[in-house]
Amino acid sequence: MFSQYTILPKGLSYSSVFSVKPEPVTTLWYTLHTVVDYRRGQGKRHDLPTLLTLAMLALCSGHTSYLSMQEWCVNYQDRLKQQVPFLAGHMPNAATFHRVFANLDTVSFEEIVGIWLQAITPLEKGEGIGLDGKSLHGTNLHLVSAFAHLARAVLFEMGTNSKGKELVVGPDVLTHITIKDHVVTGDALFAQRSLCEQIEKAKGGYVFRVKGNQDTLEKNIRLFFKDPPFKTSFQTHTTVDLWKGQIEKRIITVSSDPELLDYLSWPGLTHAWEMRKTITKKNGKGIKETATTVSVGIARIPEKILVEGKIAEQIAGLIRGHWGVENRLHRQMLYSTRINPQSGKVMLRKPWQYLKTLSQAFSIEELLGILNQQ
């Protein structure tokens, strides 16, 4: 018997039911055989692919310390024997996990897991891929991730220990994934000519907001929608949502006017858009208040994935799909990296590299078919 379990909030604590899909776990285990094991052969009891697979399954189950990983391996032997028998019988201790992660070639490991993720992630034609950077709470780690909107999985990610390098890391992330017939989404930071040229050459699309970092571009787009030329054609799409007692109405207006595109002279540009968001809610005195914000952006939608007659709806869906990077990925990364060294969580020589692995492990929970129930 072990002393205690790591105390975790509801939803990440010890679960009475655990199950996985054997197929993706098996392919992950086989793929991890290409990771170099730097341990000596003498006294080695657990092979590296098995250790890494067990660690990722434990992490996806909410066990974020070496001790809780050790306990997880012991407690779920019956389940592992039933569903993935090649992992059964292995019960590495906390010290073993520590040695493995302390000496792991994390760059190689990230690339190998990224290849596996892309191989098993069912991306649809025209699906959005969110590109976004995030600083992790309590660390000096900053991640740039490529996140599939519909599959809700990380395709690849890279980290840096210096904030503000998203523009340097972002293009490198895109070189590791297939963006042909897909649409890269991101905030205004990624609205850069060089990045858009890279996406165009790869035969992909993009949807980016435009703000002050591209001041002239922003002003020209706003002026166009504020005072459009005579007989200019637009497509619009409206959505209304009720959220926490407030009404959010979004109207997106899209134009592919040839003269506008020629004037803006932006790499691969096929559409410019404006989104008007109106929020209506009651204040503390019960009086309704309304606030409206207007944002503009650029888009490239290749003909192969263009939905004729519904381009405004398509772009609106891609913009909304990008929110999943915050809701699905970043919140989990922040949640999982509140570290207290005195509690025994994450005692590593390379903690920031380990957290890259941890955050990516959380993103593959659904792909592995992991089910945890209280």
C-alpha cells in the first residue's frame, strides 16, 4: 500500500472506471520504439516505450506526479491486462519515471509523438488548424501549438523559454504538419506577410485578425467596410448566443472584391472580413446595457475547400473554432502546471521540457479513448 494519492480537483482525481481504445494505444507503443533510450542495459526492468506509454496514460488520467504515476500503474493492472495486455505486469516506481524524464531527448520525443498524432488524427478537408502561443503558469515555458479544431487534438507544438518568440517558433511548427487543404487560424500576431506566404506555398488557407501590428492594413479594411464602393457585393452571416445571462450577437461581413484585394496586395489573400459583436446584458441595477465591438481580418480560402454561397458562414465557423485552442487546450495546460515542488510534483532537471510532454499528453486523451468516471 502506498501512503496517499495526489490530491486533485474533481474531474482529475482517482477514477473508479478506466478504459482505453487498444488500437491507438498499440500504435503509440510501437511508434515510441524509435525514441532513443539512454539508460544502461544493466538492471533495466522496463523498456522505454512501455514506460512512456504508461506515463502518458497516467497523465491523461490526471496523475501528474511520479508517485501518483507509480500508484496508477499498480491500481490499474487488472484493467491493463484486459484491454492492453502488453502493458500489464509493468509497475515502475517513481524513481524510474524520474530518471526517464530527466534524461529523455525531448526534442526527438516531441517530433515522434507529433508524427503519431497526425497519423491517427482524423482531419477533415477544410478543417481549421489553430496556431497559438501560451505562457504556462508558474514556469518560464512558452508553447506554440497547432491544434485541430474538430479533432480537438494537438498536431504539433514547440516550446521556448523566452516570451515573444511566437513569430519565430510559429513558422517552424507549420513545417511539421500538413496544411494543404486546411485553414490555419490565429490571432493578430500571426498576420504577417512571411507566414501567409509560407501557408500559400503549402497550398493551405488562413484566417487571421488584423490589429495595430499591421496598422495600414487594418485601417484600409475598416475604411472599405465603413464606406464601401458603389455596388460592392458582400456575404453576411449572423449568430446569436445566450451565455451567462447575456446575449451575444455576431454579424460577419465578407468581401472578395477584386479591387480591394489588389489594393491590399497581401500574399494569397482571397477575402477580407469584418465582425461586429454586440453584447446585451443587465447591469447591477437590472438595466440592460449594450456594447458593440468591431474587428477586421484577412482570409485565404483555397477553391478546393471553398463552400460556394456560404463563405461568410465558413469563415465565421473557423473564427469560432479557434476558440477551442483556449477552451480545450490552454485551460488544461494552465490547470495541469500549477506546481508545488514541496508536494513532490514534477521534480525534474528539465521541468519545462517535461511540461511540453505533459500538455501534449492531455490533448490526446480522446484519441486514446481514455474514459475516467467517478
